[in-house]
Amino acid sequence: MLVVVAGFLSGVLSGMGVGGGMILIPALTLFEGVGQHAAQTVNLFYFIPTSVAALAVHLRDKNILVRPALKMAAAGLAFAIIGAWLASAVSDDWLRRAFGAFIAVFGVREILDGFRDKKIN
């Protein structure tokens, strides 16, 4: 049941363009006992259909600037290859810690942005 809830939440986030990896990867590693490399691979595989669905909706609604998006996609593809190579070269433990640090930094940044936005309004 938890996997279904994680899939639902990460699907909603993916549809918004945020990415569901912050839900899906911890759910797989903490509650399903999946190793970090495998969880991140599942997340990448999961990302394909969810991103295609979100892309179709955003293209329909004309929310995408195609030229900058194509430039960013080309750079993203090149660096994804480098990132995948780097991720495969490190241990599961190191990758888990790096992912955890990323989530922590991202979370703190979001909290601080929320306080800053509240002060502005």
C-alpha cells in the first residue's frame, strides 16, 4: 500500500514538473529495502512515462518555451550521462548519503524561501 501512495505522490509532483524522486527513492530504500542504486534506477525508469504525460499537458497549454527547453535538454542529456557514470562508480552507501544531503539542502532552502516570501507579503 505504501508503494502505491508513494507512486501517487511522486506522480502528482512529476505532473507539476517538480519530480517525484524525493518521494519515490526514500520510499523504496526505507520501506521496501531496495538498494540506493536500484531505487534511483527505478526512479529514472518511472520518470519516462510521467514526464511524457506532463510534457503533453504543458505543450497543449503552451507553457513551454521550446528553444530554451531544447538547449537545456541537450545539456541535461550530456550531464546525465556523466552523472550516471559517476553514480555507478560509487558505493550504495555513498550514493545514499549524497542523496540525503541533497534532500536536506533542498528542504532547508525551501523552508528559508518560505520564511522570506512570508516577510515580503
